[in-house]
Amino acid sequence: MTVPLGVPAQFPDDTGADTFVAQLPTAVAPADRAYLSTKPPLFLLRVPGHGEEYDRRVRRVFEALRQPLDDKGKLVQHAALEAGAAGTGLLAAAAGERLGYGIPRHMTPDCFPQFSLLRDVIADVMGHGARGGAAAGAKALRDRAYAQRVQRGGLPAVLWRLGGGANPPAEGLHGWLLGILWTPLTQTFPRWWWALRKTRELVRPMRLSPFRRARWLGAELHAERGKENLFRVLDDMAQRQVLRLALGDAHPQREESLQRLEDLLVRALLEDLRVPQPGRLLPRRRRRTARPVLLVEVPPEGTPGAEQAERFLRAFHRARAAVQPPGPLVIAVGRPSDALLAELGGPAESNLTQAGIQLTQKDGSPVLVTFRDEPLTRHGLPIPQVNPKTFSTSWQTMTSLVTAGAVVSAAVLGVWVVGVVQGPPAHPCVGGDDSVAASAQAEPVGVRPKEWYDAATGAIRKENKRAEALAAAGSTVRTVVAFESNRPTTEINTRFDGSIPELRGIALWQRRLNDEAISDDTRVPLRVEVRSAGEEFRDAEQEARKLVAEQNAGSRRKPYEQVIGVLGYSQSRDETRAALKVLSAAGIPTVGTTATADEMLDGDNQSYWPFAPANSTESRIEADFASKSDIVARRNGEGGCTTAAQAVIVQSPADLYSRSLTGKFSHDFPGSSQVINFAQNGDFRRAPAGTPRVSSAHDLAETVCRALKAQPDSMVFWSARARDFIAFINALNAQGTCIEDDITVLGGNELTMVAQTGSFSDKRWLRLYYSSHRMPVTDTRASEKTREFVEVYDRFVRDTTHGADPWRQDGHAAVAYDAFHVLSRAADVTYRDKHADRRSMLTALTSGMSFDGATGYVSYQAGANAAPADKTFVLLRQGAEGAVSVVACGAYRQGLTTQGQAPPCAAEGKH
């Protein structure tokens, strides 16, 4: 169920739609914030139809409601809960997680302490139920819940780490002292105090209340006096529910148990959403300028996801009656069952006029609107975008200003006087003077290797079936092979591997191609076979030979199974270069992705078309930038930055990419340079003679520190891989001998996979610049095609996976999308003749092509297999505003050329 590319979803123009469309943005973000102090009714929008027609209609209504809330990022706090959004779990868990993700900065300071606690406990209960075991026990529940709290950061996390973490020393006098004095102070006592505080917040009666009423969770779980301890109460509940959860899926008591857990989790979520109350003068209250919104898809009864959605709506209806305002706006779209409607009080049919009026009313019964068939078959009405008031500073900052007004005013005045006397720095730092730790990504983004990889390859398999169906209907269909490194299995190798975002980009182009091929006979749908070339592409040559042998043997009998090209090889390694020679000898055209070494394109690889700018282009731009731009922090409190007089270059000598970039940068950089060889595997076979060789991150940190201290106006140029970079940064931080001053690092595209994930959120001394192959969508210079791609990519990730996406601003997906576009265009030209073969693809590629793509304007010149002319190359600075472009070269929009741009894009004197 997808909305056509670039076409805004329109709300059905049914009776009274004008009123509903006009009132919805006002209900979400009213001009008068007093209207936020209400609990809107539950809205049920019933959609007629069956099969695929029904699915398209639901998607249309759902997207029409979602789009006004999201403009390349959330405008207000909202969550879109589609069928299967929670997998096999509770929909309330997905609702809370999505509400807490991507919150507009400094606007609504909702946090979820009660929801997070109940979610962790309920997940534990459901896990024991699924395994058929007994409940964990009160102490185990408490310990696991506190461990989850520690992982969310803050003071508990700081104290836990001070106490030695999960495994403090246990031997000797040091361990004894820790166990007797320090560990109780930093771990045992904080955990006890946290559990006591949560008990008083959720279970025990209010001591000063004349009616001695229990808190909401105590009332819900019928806590008796003498058992008023949160985790004993929760364990009592768990003992009952675990037994019921272990019953068969169809057992009514199991469904009752799931409903009970959903009720508790929804109630906790609504309790958290009450805070803060809107209005008046307190800084935190003033940040509530919009109402949280939940959009819930309700599949027809008996279809996947229907029970989850109805269970959530039933729980919301019950909890809403007990929770004080304010409350979120919940709109359900789909086919609620008669049983659900009966439990909701049997709401009478309304039209959209009445529903629009109810949007701004207080309380009220659920509102049911059934669309007619006819309005769903024609164009509808766009819902205006919500426009909430936003703030440039956090509420904590404003609170500090209010409570310490006199002191802050004096400090501000003093700073102003000093500024007048001294003036601003004569040489401000390019991209700002903040460190990576100032980035909005405060904590490392978690990754889910199996889920995300399977989602991407599953989308490709789905599109393969569509292509085969088109072949059965008479269309010309062919196959391409995508070579990626091994399927990532751990968080570590997933974070440093670009295969998942590349596969997402491939799936997106394949989907677009299939969509267009339905009505355009000139398009050739393409199947994609994803093949592993081993960890770090170590089996690349072997797999290439295997593919060539298959083609020579003619083992593929169906026309659509014929392989006409290869896509991928995202890393420049000796193994991938050897694989290209094998494919070139067999005449199999290959379009690369993010491999950049010039050596990949040697004389033997005549069938290889690289996509990204070569290392020679990158090194020239980066060397000019580093030597002429103020990027290295000045010492001795001078403020501002200066240019790099020396480059301390870290390379992995056995890695073709690293070796190539190092050699070219050393040649292009006008200042002095020092090369340090770093190989954790001890492979120094190609290390230049007379250069340092280190195999441990600790030794590398010491070697780099000595070089930086000898020449303070130095930067680190990183040409090694991202995994080694993490080890180096952690070693520098642990050693701490040269981080009293900021350290500037300039690196390649490898670092995009870790720079934007929050991995350096505590490295206040790190100033990081790195390259990318597309403009950030936050940059006003980004092309419309780039913005369009990011919007489609965001929707794909949101629809197919859970959790925050660490690669949203990374260029790998966009590069793969455009590279597949290149192969696709060649196939369209070649296979107008149904008897053409893959060698004709080489002719089509050699003829040249151009188009406006996700990475900018792509223009391959005729007659040569080189990278596109004026290909987009961007240098980013990671700081408080996220990834900010400090250099943008090439045709990031159509009509731009490198030679028409100032240095460092064009060589000096040629612009």
C-alpha cells in the first residue's frame, strides 16, 4: 500500500469534509493553548471496500491525515500505527516508542517515565509467558527494570558507571572496599531509592490526602496495605498473567491477559502525556503548543493486525475515562468490528461536519464516520499543514533563566562587556566552534541487524515477484546481481557496514521501476539477486567467477533470469578490484556504488562504471580545504580556529581504499604530513618503509598525541575504516593525555556511518569533518529530487522497520538508488530489442546518459567508463545542528559545474 511518488494524499471529499479538513490543524495546534487542556473524543473513520481496493483507500486516508503532521520531520508529536506495527507485541508499546522518536526540538517536553517502566516490566512478563516459564520474581523485576533505566542515561547511569558497572572488581582490598562502601553508595542505594520513589508515584496512597486514595497503578492492581511495594505488586500481577500467556493463541484467557497488559500500558502512556499541563507562564508548560496525535489503522476483523488494533482502541477508551486531561487526539482508520463498536458504547453514525465540530470540543463519546464509496474514487481535499509555535531554546534553559535571573543577567552582561572589549574571534571556525558532543543525537542509535537486513531483502523479493508477474504478462524482464558484504549479524558489524542502507536504496528504485513499468512499455523491470561477497568482500573474486561460470553454462532457462549487469562493490579493496577484472573479461557491465579508489578503474576493467567521485578528486578538495580553511582550534585561549599546518595521516596499508587516499592526500596537501600505519590484524605488508606501524588502538592514540603536541596546528586525516576509527577515538578518550584541547579530524565517506549515530555524544574534544555523496536534506541548497528521495526513504524505513534510523543522512542509500537507476536506464535502451544481450548493455552505457537523481545531477560522458562528470561531493561538519555542509562541490543541482565554483571545488585560478 503506497502513495504514488510525489503525489500528496488527499482526504476524501465526503459530506462535510470542508469542516473536518479546516478544523483538524486547529485541533492539533490551536492558536489559543487553552484548547489543549481537553480530552478529544476517539474518532473512528470507517472505510468501505474489499481486497486491494480497500487497502488503497485506507492508505489514502491514513496518509492524508499523517502528511500535515510531518514535513521531512515531525511538526508535532505523533505516531502512525499501521497493521503489524508492533510485530507480535502490544500496540501501546509501539505507540510510546514512536511518540518519543523525532520529537520537534524544544517544543513538547513530554517524557515517558511511567510508560517506560511498565513497558520494560510487561516485556519481561510476556517473555516469560512465551517461554512457558514462571514469573521472574519481585527482586528480578526490579533489577531488570533498573538496568533498563540505567541504559536510558541520566544520574542513575552516571552512578552505575562510577560503581564499576555490572561487573565491579571482586578481588583484593580494592574489590572489598568497593563491595563494602562504594558499590552500595553508587548502585545499591540509588536502586533502592528509585524503587521507593516509583512505589510512591504509582502505588502507595497519598499520605496527605484525607481520603487516602491509592495511586493509579495501585488502584488498577488492587494493591492491599502491607503489599504496597511496586515490584511486589507487579510480581503478583505477573504470576497470574504469565500462566495465561502460556496458553494457546486461541485461548480466551490468553486474549484477556493481553488485553489486561495493554490496558496497563495505555494507561501509563496517557498518564505521562498529561505532563506538563499546558498554558500559563512556566517555561515547561509554555512548550506544549500542540497535541500528541495517534493514527491507528484498524484492519477488518479476522485479518492480521486487527486484534492488536482493536485491543489498543479498547484500552484507550477505558483509560481515557479515568485519566485527567489533557489527552492525545486518536484517529482510527479502517474497519472496526461490531464487537469493538459495542464496547465503545455503540457510537451513532456522524458525518464529517459533525466530526469536525467534535475535534475542538471537550470530552464526548467516540465519533464514528463511514465514508461513502463515491468520494473515494475521485480527487479529494488536502489538509493544511499544522503550524505550531516552536522555540529555539529548551525549557530547562528558560527555567534556569527564570530561577536565577539576577545571576544570569549579570553573567550575560559580563560576557557582553568582554565581547565589546575583545570582539569576536578574528578567525571563526568553519562550520562552528562546537564539538561532536553538542550534536542533537545525544545517545548512540541502537541497530537491529537481522530485522533491518531482512526487511530490505524482503522488499526486494517482493519486487522480484512483481517483475516476474510482469514477465508472465508479456513484458521484457531481466536480472541484475547486487554484490554486498556478508549479512550483518551483530550491532558492531552492522554499524560499520553500508549494506543495509544500500539495499534499501536498491529496493526503492526497483519499486519505482515496477510502478512505472505497469503503464510505460519502454521501461524494463529488473529482478535483483542479492549475493554475499563475504566479510569485507573477501570472497568477491570467487563469487564473480561463480557468476561468470553460471552465465557461460547457460543454466538460466527463463528469459527473465538472464543477468545483464552487476551492482554494488561499495568498498575499494584488492578483492573487489580483482572481481571487476573477472566480470570485465566476461563482458558483464558493472555499476559501482561508494567505492572511490582510482585504482578500481584500471586498464583491465573496461566494463566498470564507478558512481562516486574518485579519491583523486576527494583528496584534492580535502587538501585544499584543510590547508586554507580555519578548522584547527587555536590554543592558549585565543579563540577561533586556524588552518592545518600539518596532517597526521592514519592509514590501513593493506586496504586499497586507505592506501590510495593516503597517497593522493599526501601529494596534494601543501603542509607537512606524517603517515601512521594502523592495522589491528597486524597486516603491514604494504606499509611504506620508515613509517610507524601500530596494531593497538592505545599505541595509535599515543603516537598521534605525540605528533599533535609537537605541532599544535595539526589535524588528523583519517583514511582507514570506520571500525578502526571508533577504536582510535575511544582509546584517545580513555588515555586522556591530549584531549585538553580540541582535536580536528578530517575523513572520508566511511565516517558517515558512525558520525551521525550518536557514537561520539560524550567526546567534547572531537571536531569532525567528513565527506558525503549527497547534500543533507536540511541544507537549503539540496535539490528537489534529493528531498523527494529522503521523503520516500523515510517512509520506507518507517513502514518496514522499528527504531531510529542511524543512516538517514548517510549517502549510501541515495548512491545505490541512483546507481541502480543507471543500470536501469541502460536496460531500457538495450532491451527495446528483445533479442539483445548483455554486451549491448556496454554499448548503452558507453553512449552516456544524464538525469537528476537523489544524489544530485548525474551525467556520464559518452565514450569512457569514468565517474559522472561534476559528481556531487560534500564535506560535512558534525556539530550542534547535526550534519552541516561546509563545502558543496559539483552538480548537486542541475546546471552547476565544478569549474564554476570557488575553491576548494575548482582548482585555484580555474573558476
